[in-house]
Amino acid sequence: SKPNGMAQGRLLRRESERSAMPFGLDPDTLLPYATVKMVYIRNWRLGILNYVVKFAIFVFILVQTIWYDCKHLPQFPANGFARLSIMHPVDKCDPFDPECHSKYHTVDTLPYCAQYSGPPPATPAPVTTTAAAANGEGGDEKTPPREPKSKPSKDAKPTEEEPKKEFKPMFEDKKKLRRLAEAKQDGKKDDTPPVGTFDTPVQACKYFDNTRLTWQPKIANSFFIPTRYQRITQALDPACYDPAIDGIKGDEGSKDRFKCSHAYTTTETKDYYVADIENFKLTFLHQFESTSTGLHGNQKMYAGFMGKCETNHPKDIQQDCKIFAVPGSQGDVADEDLAIAGNSTEEFPSLAQDEEGADTISVHDLLQATPLAIKYNLSNILDSILPDSMELQGRTLREAGGTLILSIDYSNTGKMRPGLPESIMQYLGPLASILKPIKPITYTYRPYFLPAYQFRNIVNSRPPTYPKQRVVEEWNGIQVNVLFHGKLVAFDFNELLAVLTTSLTLLAASVLMVDMFACYNPFSSVAPKYKTLKFQPSEDFTNFFELHANYDHNGPAANPKTKQLRSTTPSSDLLLSKLDETGKVKPGEAGRMTDEELVQLLNFYEMRLNRLDAMDVECSFQESTEQDPRNYAANSYMHDFVLANVKQDTREIVRPTLNGLTGPPPPPASQVTPQE
């Protein structure tokens, strides 16, 4: 018989389409459309869990990431230049005006000066912390701090109980450090007083004005604050050979006439502290630019703050530090910054912005804003013993000097400031009221010390008697280096899309989490169902490979004409045997199924369908080794089909290699109960 007319027309049309394609390819096979198949699990508990997780991710992306943290705003560095200058205390006048008078604290009121005639300076109780106690940097209530030593008045005489602490020139400091190192190496007790103790050795003080203390040429982003001055007069050693100078020929008659032990010998040393340096005023002028955002300006255009931080590198100045507004500074300020700003008049009395727009502050107030002064509650950091981490070896900053970093942070970053453009805000309706614009730009000063053995500048001067005489000036003090650490943000639509795209990957994580909970929850009785629906089990391909490798070309499943396999499962082969070449059921007994064939077919299909929809997951037999009569029947059904269609001479070879076909042996007939 032949196919009916409609079926024949479809076949001819398909053949025509295939012949029109190159190499006779089927267009449907060549250009298929692949799409994702979803499984809807009808369980409200999993549905609620899924939506709760997705809602949490939605809140995290839109509320936490974009609205609160403003991660969609890219940050760009704000670079700049600063110019610092120093001014001695004056009575609100121009120091070059003849009528302008200085306002130094007199040297007899300064505890570190030899001219001091007042009471001993008060020393705050050392701060005891876990780290300080471990390093020997703090004290405790049982051990009172050592009383500071100062030079006695003219009428008082030194006693053995109160010995005078002699001032040592610079080269004597090295001997002191060497003694400390040797004592530490020998395990001897270090008699260095606790942190915070006033310990600057008294020494004569001398007045200097700002012109004398200004170094030339000025270096950008750097400034030196002298605290100690030494004037060393030296003479050329006549025993040192120098053929260019008359009379300096060395020992001409001896064999050592060409040697030189000392080029110059010191004839006089004068040591002074710079009187009242802590009350000198520093002036800051600075400007910034950010090429990526196109923003630029100087401190006259923006509001300024002074930050007091407990660490050198806080993560967030507004949250981790106390900030104080610079009085007189101009510019807009965010409400949240005004709310946390402290009273600068009480904390930094000298902090202000002058009429020319320059910020001014005294040396003392600037040093009090450092983490070192805050941590150890130091009211006079220049004359206090500092922790070992500062590497000063028991000396004070006034004696040895140090390195101070002044960070100037131009910034407009802030929480809950998404800064969306007007083109987006106009479509947000009531939400626009809580989506604030980017913060106004402000700048914040943040000083902190770095460990330093000392800081010293040396200047050689040439008197008229040079080269037979020379004068060496040594200045110890605080080296101020200015760094710009600010970050400026600007809205970028591409960055917003990048943040959204990156955040949306969390949605895939939510699906994975729900899937894992549904499929592997040990306390859920439906977890095997969910797992089967999510991960569809396939057949064991051992039987498929063996059938294709060893099938009998004349077997029942082979096409008599092409000798190719037409069926690889017994159910498909059974249906094929009941149909003629036109697809119609064979007439008579040839087209009917026996009861055994029908039961075997239904049992086999039941197993396959349950592997798809998990309606009865206990009948899916995913391991093929379950102790169940239906599994025995399905395995035997497949086992007999494979053996019937492989070559006869290979059946004994194939039989033991068929994996999971026969399954576990059925129980003996004597043990089968009526229910089984």
C-alpha cells in the first residue's frame, strides 16, 4: 500500500524544500530556534520563598547599592597644589608695618626655655590602652607619671633630688640613642618616662620672625616649621692638608703631611629653641582640579572643615572622624555635614579664613588635630614623650623634629545622594523628593604624623673669613607635606547600567538558592519530586552503545531494506511491529497486542513519564537497581530486546556488559506475598 494523498503531498513539499538548500540540507534542521524550557512547580511555599529572595535582591540593588551607597557614581581623584606660609604672632597687623607689634609669649613663660621662671608644667595622666601597655607606651593608676623636669629659677639651687637636666647638642643625641639601644640589648630597664610626659630638656630660647623662618626657594606642597636652632662656628684645621690655601700645608716634615683627620674643628656651638613656635600661624592656599569630571577651583569657592581622626587612614571621614567647619569659609554645605560639624571655636580657636580667602591656624591647634594627640590625650605634643612607634628614641618633637602629612580632601561623596539627572527625575514622581542631588564640593584638612627618626635642615653660611672659618646652621623641626586624597563623583549613565547589570547577576543566585533549598532539603518529603523536575534523569547509555555496536542487520529492529536500526527501545519496536508501511494498524491479530505486551508497554511508559513529570517519583527508577517488581519488568523488557537484536555470536559477550538492564534478581517465588 502507498501513503495517502495528503501525507504524500507533505513529503513531496519537504523534499522540494530540502533540494533547494545547499547539499540537500533541511532548513528546519539547519536553522532551528533554541529557547529555554521552564518548569512551573505548583507549590506556594516555594513561590513565596522565590519572591522574598528576589525582593531582597531588588532592595539591595536599588535601595542599598544605588540610593544609599551610590555605587553607580564613579569616583575620580582630585589633584591639587598647595602653598603654605608661616607668620609670627602679631597684633592683627602687617608685620612689615613699622607700627605693627609682635605678640610673642615671653620666654620666661615658656616651660621649655631656660629663661622660664614659672611652676613646673602640668602633665596629663598617660592613656592606658591594650596596645600601649603591651609596648610600654602607657602608664597605670598604680604608677604615677614622672614629674617633668625644668630648669630651676635663678634663686634656687640644684639638689641631688632634683638634678638639672642638661641640654645636649645634636651630636650628643646620637650618644643617647646608642646608650638606649645598648640598654635594650643588654636587657636593662629603660628609664624612658611614660607617653605624654613633658620631657623636653630646657634650653635657651630665641625669637625669630616669619622672614627668618621662611626657606627659599619654596617647594610646592611642602613646608618646614623649625623648632630648634643650632649655630655651629668652625675653623679650618691647620693640620689638614690643603694645597689651595696658604699656610694650610699639613705636617710638611712628617710622613703624614698629606693626611686630614678633620677638615674643620668646632670652636663654638649655640643652641636655641624657636621661641613660641607653637603660636605661629600657618596660612594655607590651595587649588584643585579633576580632569575626568571637569571640576576645578580653590578654597575660596568652597566650604572647608578640619577633621580630627583617631587613625591615620579612616575609611570615611564623615563617619569615622569629628569635623569642624572653618569659620568664614564660603560655599554650600550639605545638611548632613552641618548636622555633624562640631564647634570649631572651642576645639580650634585659631582656625579661620582671613579676608583674602586664606585659611589660617596656629601650629599648636594643627598638631592637636593629629591622631597621635587624640589617642594619647596630649595637650602639648611638641614637648611630650611619644610612643616607640614614632621612632624618636625617647626624644621629643621639639628636640628631633618629625614628618607631618597634611591631607586636603576635596570631595562631594556622600550617602543617600544618587544624583540622578533631571531627565530621569521628572518621571519618578513622588520618589524624586527622596533622591537628592550630588553633595556640594567641600574640602577637609586631616593632619597625621609618620614615624621619623628626626627631621633636620642644614645651611652653610660663609662669613668674610671663609674658608678659614665657616658657620653651620642646623634646624630641627616639623616637615609638613601636603597630599590631596579627595574623591569627586559625577553621574554616568554607562556606570549606572554597569552597576545594574552586575547586580542583576544576583537574581541568578536567588534561583540557585531556591533550587538548592527545594531539591536538597533533607526535611522535605517532596524534595525528590522537585529534584526530578529540575534535573531530568536520562537512560543509562550502556545498552544504547552495545546495541549500535553489535546489532544484527537481520534482526527484528533492523530495516529489511537499509539494514539500519529503526528502534532502540522495546516499546518503539512493539508499536512499529503493529503498523504497516503506510502507518496504519495491521489488520487482524497482527495489529493486536497481547495482555503481556500491553502491561509491559504501560509499565515501560509509566517509568519514562515519571522521569519527566515526577508524578510518581517512586516509579522513575533512576538508579535501575531499586527493589521493585515494576523495575524488574522494565529491566527485563529492555534486556530481552537488546539481546534479541544483537548478533548471535556476541550475545554472551554483550550480556554481562549491559549495565542496569537486568536489575537486582527478583525474589524467589516462595517468598512472594499475595500483595506482591
